[in-house]
Amino acid sequence: MREECEQRELETLSPLATASAKSLGRLHPEQEHPLRTAFQRDRDRLIHSTAFRRLEYKTQVFVNHEGDYYRTRLTHTLEVVQIARSIARFLRLNEDLSEAMALAHDLGHTPFGHSAESVLDELMSSHGGFEHNAQGLRCVDLLETPYPAFEGLNLTYEVRSIFTKKSSFADLTRRGYASPQSTRFANGPGRILLEAQVVDLADSIAYNSHDIDDGLKSGLLTESALAPIPLWNEVASNAEGRDASIRRHDAVRRLINRQVTDVVRETMRRIANPDFTSAFDAQGGDHPALAALPRVVDFSPEMKQADTELKSFLKDRLYRHPSVLRQMERARRMILGLFETYTLHPEQMASQFRARLDHEPSARVVSDYIAGMTDRFAEEEYVSLHFPESIGKRSR
Ligand code: MG
């Protein structure tokens, strides 16, 4: 079954796709599964991981308990998976690989979104810093421990490469983010696989559109504030529906569709360019990752411009909205407090983290513990460690 599946990939996928039969493999050698390809197996490992389940209770933009209708990191991730699969399928890239990468892409995020990430980075400045992509690799290589024979999920090199957005494997290994066995891939490719490029774009398409959607629904954004943004104006003026909520949904649907269609068309145009294909053939070798080629999955120049406008609008009007900033400031204080308390009293951490203190610097262990928390757990911990008297009062 697996062999048939692998064969079908080789026959039907684009020569630019990453075929599972050509995977560079795993950190710890394992028997292949009789049915599933290597990337299908990675997808399943990710779905069953603890870090994946916790995404349900982590903030995207709106703090988790603000409303049941807003996106969380889990629903964001699922939207990214869906968009990535569509793009990968249209481009005849490896859908399973894109799916697994998309499921993994936000695993390293802290509770409370970006404000917590930046405060953790400041606190960790003399201990190698903190960055969610790097932390994602730490999660799948070291912190998830469901298997008896090794630490981590033992994912393939290709799926793990989604975390090398900001730094190379060599750099991440040196800074303690990757399993020490990672040096096996030290001479690995320097280029981002096309399936990872797809996930990057899908991530951006998903959050642009759902942040507008949630922003409008929450009332933090208004249709009139958005009107000067040409791309929004275009989709909103074509939107149909008998009431504002259906029209908003229709506009968001059109926005996703416009962006996905643009990526597919632009990428097909670039791939068809003989200069690209000959460079790919010359450098590609057996594994497409072995080629050091420029990014090819991308928006057209016009859409790139529209995307930049949309992002800077969201940054000014939504991510810096006073009520979002207020939550961020609260989050900042909680992370600072938790970090300080666990540093002074490591015995307050969960046992599997205390056990890591034997072989890892305490700042890193504390940062792992905090980064893995859900919004709710971080808040409860903060209150119970710093204001124990308020707990009794609350329950009375
Ligand atoms: Mg994301």
C-alpha cells in the first residue's frame, strides 16, 4: 500500500514536488509504516500531539475567553491546512507534506500571542532568545515525548524544515532548539521546499482574512475604516447577501479566493519560465530541496502590494487597537511574573519540566514551560502563585 502510494506520487506530482519516497528521513531510524507514507505518518503524529491540542486554548488575536466565535490558534491552523492543501493540489505539489507542515507551523507559539513571545524573547536575551518558529522545532524534537525509544515526535527532515523560516538547522541545533541528532542533516539543503513556501502563503492568506472577519465581528474594525483598502473595497463591493453578516462572510470568502487564485496563477507562471526549470534541473538533483533556488510560490506583484496594504492596516487598526493592547499588556505582566516565580521556585513547575533541569539551563526550561501553556492555564497559574488569597474569595 505505502509503496503504491509513493509510486503514485512519483507518477502524478510535479517534478518540483517533494516525493515521500525521496525523504531524507528521520532523526532516529524507524521502520516505514506498511500503509502510510512518511509524510502521512508525520501528519498523524502531529494531530495526536499534546502541543497540537493546546492550540485550541491559545490566543490568535483575541484572548481565548473573549468570545466563543473568534479564531484561536487551532482554528487558524485548520484554515491554514485547508488553504495550503488547495494550493498544493493545484500546483501538483505534495499535499500530505503541506498538510503536515501547516499542522505544525504554529506549535511553538506562547499563550496570549505575540506580546508574550516578545516578553519571553527579552527575558531569554542572554540565554539564546525566544522565537516561535525555533520553539516549534524544540517542541517536535524534544518536548513532546510520547515514544519509549526517543525524545520528540521523530518527524521527517522535510516536515521539520517548516521551522527553519528564520534560522538554519545548523543554527537552531547550535542554540539548543533542535535535537542534537539534527547534525545528521547539517549539510542539508539551504532552500525552503515548495510545500513550505505554500504553507507560508496560506498562513498569510488565512490570517489576513480571518483577522478582518473577527475584527469586523467584534466591532474593533468597521467597514468604513476598511473601505480605503483597495483589495477589501473590491471584494466588499462584489459581496452579496441579505444582511451585513452574510455580506461580510461573502466578502471574506472572496478575499481568500482572490488571494489563493493569485498565488496559483503567479506560481504557475514562474514555474513555466524556462530559466527556472533549467536552474531547477541543474541544481535539483534527486531531492528538490537540494537546489538553492529563489522563492517561487508567491503573490503577483499587484497582490503583494495589496497584501502589504492590508497587513499594515491590520497592524495599525486591529493589532494596536486599545482593547487589544490592553490584553497584551495584561499578558506581558503575567508572563513576567510567571518567569520570575518559576526561576526562583522551579519546584512549582510540572514534574516533566523539573526533570529537564538536570540537563538543561533553568531559563530554557522555564521558557519551555511557559510557552507550552494555554491562555487559561497561564492565567490561573499567575493568579494562584501571586494572589493566592483571591482564589478563596472567588470561589465564595
Ligand atoms: Mg500561523
